[in-house]
Amino acid sequence: MRINSVWRRRILWTALLMLLVFLLAMLVWLAGRYEASQEQSRIERATSEAVSDVRADFSRNAQSLQATQFGEPTATSWFLSAYALLRERREIVRLEWRDAAFNLTADVDSPYRSPVFERGGRVISANSELIQNCNNARRYSGPSYASTYYVPLNDGMGVEIMELCMPLVDSGQLTGYLVALYSLHDVLEELLGRHLTRHQEVAFTEGDGTRLAVMGTARRASRVFSAQQLVDLPGTTLVLRMDSWRGSPDLFPNLLTALVATLVIALVSILYQLGKDTRRRLKAERDLADALAFRKAMEDSLITGLRARDLKGRITYVNPAFCQMVGFSADELVGLSVNAPYWPPEFAEEYKRRQDIRLAGNSPPREGFESVFMHRDGTRFPVLIIEAPLINAQGEQTGWMSACLDIREQRRVEEISRASQDRLQATARLAMVGEMASLLSHELNQPLAAIQSYASGSINLLRDEPENRRDIEIAMQRIAQQAERAGKVIKSVHDFVRRRDQTREVVKPQALIDAVLPLVNLQARKLSVQVCLEVAPGLPAVLCDRTMVEQVLLNLARNGMQAMDLPELRQRVLTLSVRGAGARRIEFAVSDVGMGVREDIADQLFTPFFTTKAEGMGLGLSFCRTVAEQHGGTLVHTPNSPQGTVFSFALPVA
């Protein structure tokens, strides 16, 4: 019995000793893990702070680059400000100022190194990354960064370059681009500082781990701690990696004493942590189950069909709305790739080619595309498909997610709307008939009046001087011209009312004035008005509807002469002037010295059927303004000095 008791005691002590040794080893291991986690947390914090510093410095640099364009600089002033910026920002190795066509306006290289493109030169093709990057910057309306590339130098080394393109906009118009070239090695050296590279190695890397630029000394030890974060920039993304090396965790001399004192507390704490972790895990599992149930309920309630495919094109998921849309169950669709049963046979080859293009990595249009599906019963119906990459929790693409909308009802509504629009247009054309009749009656007054005047003059010539055949022949030619003009007026007003594009032709401004001058002089003699011409020499030809513009000049001249038909006016002068108006336009102006336009009727002057004359119809000025607007301008009136009114409009240069 005593021997058994001794052995039992020895076994208990041995078990206790083994338990203590196990706990000691466990605590030492836990202490090492804790120290490693602290080091890992430290380097992750340092990496996060470094990423924030890099982003902030890039943002400040962008603001400094914008400041070089302040005040519409010249190439010389821009060179000086850009050179000063390069002296302050060592990470920028070159600045370029390019116009909207990517032609180089000015450039400057960093004073701290030889020019980057001294060896191979800088060649920009139509499909270069610089042009694509600048096009992205124009769409973003802000700075855009391009992917990095390697540039060899004359000393046998090289530098990794990243380009920044910033659009230059003045009054909403693109005037050029500002391009800055960053050296990734200098970005690490200047923006991160020595305090980070003294104890660890900092590098910009690609997605596969290839180092693009490295700073710091690689000191190897028994343990390596690494952290990397994405530097998201407009247009591109960099990976910042930080590596730190440490030896094995140190053991303090009083660790064994502390272990004995804290053994019980450690055991209780471990049990408590295990219970807490178990409860947390159970809660996480319940939350996950609730989230899955909520997502399934939401997907089942959608009327939009959802379809997921893997990178090989196989269907991995469809929701009930999709199954109801095509008439097939989920079990019949999951796992299928090509020749899906909802593909119409006549479109099967086209859909297969489109799927191959998608699986090759080409992103679909964001707004979606239209297609045709076939129900199980053979019914074809249009659908709108919107696709997006399917990304997992690790940020990797695992396939494509498609949202399919049945747009049959939308097409039916569009057809109804189109039919209604056609009926409205037919009604509007009927209403235009009355407008056309009013305009024709108004605009034909002048050529018919001219025909009447020439006919009366011809009768008088025949009655008084029958032998004067030359004058009669000229009068007959004038009558023929005015009759032809009346026909052109009918056609132009007809096209004008139907809102068709009138025939435009290249005409000299002097020719327009010469065409209407005989009619203007004819009425001027009746009203005792002196007609003055002011045509600037060397004016280019204009592009216009000649008949309509001549009619506008006649209307304005007639209105001006009628405005001066007052007994109290002794000197009646009508001025027709033509001059350049800038921006490739020619201005025509008709000035009178009448009583001017009263303020109470100025706002209604161009209103159809508004007139201040007893025999007027109120369509002349409205017609003139519409013709001017059809030529890209408008008809305006301003007071004349010392009295009267000036009506003016502009025509585009041919």
C-alpha cells in the first residue's frame, strides 16, 4: 500500500511538474506571439500613416501644380515657376505644359538629376498611355495618374516613372494639360523620410510582389514582419510594402517568478477567454445566418432577374425572378455554360461570341445592353442586361453578376408614346398652315408692290414716250426679277414654317446690299429719305439663305423709313452698315433717325401680331428675328445717337 501511495504521489507530482512546464512553455510562446502581434500592428500602423502621408503630399503637389497656371502665364513665366517648384519637390523629375492637342508648349527637368528622356527621347503616339491618362483626367475633371513604367538612364541605371495629367480649363473650355513625372524612388525618399527607412525596408510593388522602388537597408533576422496597403490615386493604384526584421523575443529574468504568481489567474483568464470566444463565435454564426436569410428574402422578392457566372462562363446562381422570367428552374440552369436553353437559336452564335469577349476580361458597358431571351414556351422577349465583376472577400474577381430586366412593358409604353407624338406633330403641322398663310400675305407685299410700281412706270413710259424702249426693257426686267423674288419668298417662307433647313449659299455682304438697294431707293424717293451705305472694305463672304436675309434687310429698311415719315422731321437719313463683329461673324445694321422705340412696347416689339401701325399685321419683326436666330444669331435693337433706332443682326462667315 505504501509503495502504491508513493508511486501515486510521484505520478501526481510528475503530472503537476509537466503541467507547470507545459504552462511555462505555453506562456513563453504566448508572450512571443504577443510581441510579434505588437510588432505587426506597429508596422501596419506605420504603413497606414505612410500611405496617408503620400496621398496628402500628392494632393499638395497637385495644388502647387495648379498654381503654376495662375494668371494665364506665358511659356517663360511658367518655366520659372515650374523650375522653382522642381527645386522644392525633388520627387518630381519633369514638368510639361501641353495644349489641347497634346503638343508640347513648355517643359522643364529637375535640376537634381540628368533629364529623364535624355537617352531615348520622349515619343508620344496616338494611343500612348499619356493621351489615355489625359482623356481620363478630362472625364474626371481633375488630376489623373497613369501606370508606372521604367525609363533607362545614361549611367546604365534607370528610374520607375509615374505620370500625373491635369486638365487646364478656362471658362468651361479645355485649353491644355499639365503633365508631371514622379520618380517612385524619390517619392519614397522625400515623402516618407529617413525615420521610416532607418528600421525597415519600404518599397512600391506591383500586385505580384515585384518591387518597383525600394528604400532602406534589408537586415535579415529570424523573424520578418511585413505590411502592405493600396495607395488609391485617381486613375491608378500603387502598393506600398513595408518589411521589418527582429530577433527572437527576449525573456525577462523574473519571468519564472511571475509565472508562479499568475498561474491561477492565467488559467482562469484562459477559461474565461475561451468561454467569451465561444459566445462570440455563436453570436457571429447567428448573425451570419440572419444575414444569409435576409439576403435570400431580398433576392427572392426582387422582380429583377439575377444571374451569376464564374470565370469559365458556367452559371453558379439564379434567383427566382430569373427562373420565372425564362421558365426554367434553378437546377436546370446552374452549371450550364454555352447554348443556354433561354438563348434563341437564331442568336446562339452571337451570344456565344459576346460571352467569350466578356470572359476574356473586357468590361461591359456600365449602362447595360439590350438582348433577347426565349421563354420555355418559345416566346421571345427583350431584356436589358447590366453586368458587373463579381469580387470575393479577398478582392479577387471570381466571375460576373448580371441583372436582367424584362423591358416588354417599357417597349409597349414607348410605342404608345411614339404614336402620340406623331399625332401631336400632325396637329402642329395643321396649325402651321395658318401661320404660313399669314407670313406669305405679309412677305409678298413688298415684291408685289415693286412689281406694281415698275408696271405703272412702264405704262407711263409707253404713254408719254413710246420711243424710249430701253427704259421699258429695264422696267420689264425688274418686274421679272421681282416676280422671281416673290416665288423665292413663297418657297423660303414655306420651308421656314415647316422648320426645314433652308438652302445656304456663300454670298458677299455687298451683294446682299446691292440686291435690296433698288427697292429701298424706290420707297426712299417716295418718302424723301436719304439712303447712306457704310460697308467696310475687304469683308469675307457669309453663309446664309440669301432670299430670307434680303427680305429681312427690306423689312428693316421699310420699317426705318416709315418710322421717319413724320412732318416734323426735316432731315430723314436711313443708314445701311456692314462691318465685322468678331468671332467670325459679320454684322448688318439698319439705322434711322425717327422717334425711337418707346419703353412700354420694347418688350412686345418682336411678339407675333403686335404692331403699332394701323395697316400692319405685326409679323415683320417676328419673322426677321426668327430668320436671324436660324443663322445662329438674333435681332436686337438699340437707341441711335442723337435719336432713332438701330436694328442689327449677325451672319456667320463662310
